[in-house]
Amino acid sequence: MKLKPKPLTKETAEALALQGLTFLAGDAARLSRFLTLTGIDPGDLRGWDGNTAIQGAVLEHLLSDESLLLVFAAEAGVGPETIAPSHMLLTGERWE
């Protein structure tokens, strides 16, 4: 019997983005690359709650590097196919 996936909500997308940030922050090189490529200042991360721009940037960063995405998904125990819909839900932008 297959389990139905949980419906995607803004709250689950935000939680996934937080997991992504925690994953990036767990490795100095990953976090540094994220901050450099996105232009986000470490101080900006203090305004995390409700900041869909930063949350979306985390997911977009994961989506932009397939190997990083797959490592994150495996460590977080989520399907990599859940990242793009979560990004779209938070930002309103389609991931191409």
C-alpha cells in the first residue's frame, strides 16, 4: 500500500526551506557559496520568519545544483521533486 504524500501548504514549504537553510549552514563552504551567489547578507537571515524571498532563495539555490539537491533531499528524507513546487508556492515563480 502506497502512502499518500502530504498536501503542500505554505507552512510545509516554509519548513522545507528552513531544513534547506539548516543543511546549508551545516557546512561552511556550502553556506558561503549560498551567500555569495545570492547576495544575501548573514544578517538578513535573522528576518527569516515570513520572508518568502529568502526562503525561496534557499530552495532556488538547491534547485540550481542537482548534486546538492540530491544530497539535501537524501539527508532531509524528502523527495527532490518536492523542492520546485515548494519554491513556486513561496515565490509564485515557476522553476525552469
